[in-house]
Amino acid sequence: MITPEFVSEERGEFIFVSNHSLSSDEHVSRSIEYNRARILNARAHLPAHLSRCRLFYDVRGQNVTEDILGRLSTGLSDLCAVEIKR
């Protein structure tokens, strides 16, 4: 079952929030892999008009470098818009 945190019918988008530890390269890679699978799975089950995805990374309380944020965006930008909550 797919349950996005938010859905905007008018904008045709679904929104996920990710609050993963990004404290190591392994954690960053695992987070990207997980969210890619999550988005692809959602697209297979949600109505076709919900074609746009936004993914919010909540990194509050973590020491996240610009390099890590770049890796997140690069790893996911073909599937969704990535936004960062600091």
C-alpha cells in the first residue's frame, strides 16, 4: 500500500517526507536507493494524474554538507523534485 504524506489533486502531485540519517556515505546511498524504490512503487499504484513527485528531506539536527545535499539531488532528480528542510 502506498500512502504519500500529502496529495495535491489540483497540481497532480504526491509528496513524500524523508527523515533518514545521512551521517555516512553508506546512509546517503541507502536513502537514495530507498526513496527511488518508494517513488517508482508509488507511481505504479497511484492514479495516473498524480504524476509529479516532491520529496522533502528533513535534515534538522544533522550536520549535512552541501556535497551530501548534491548527492541527494543528483540521485533523485530524474524522479522527483528534492527540497531540503533545515
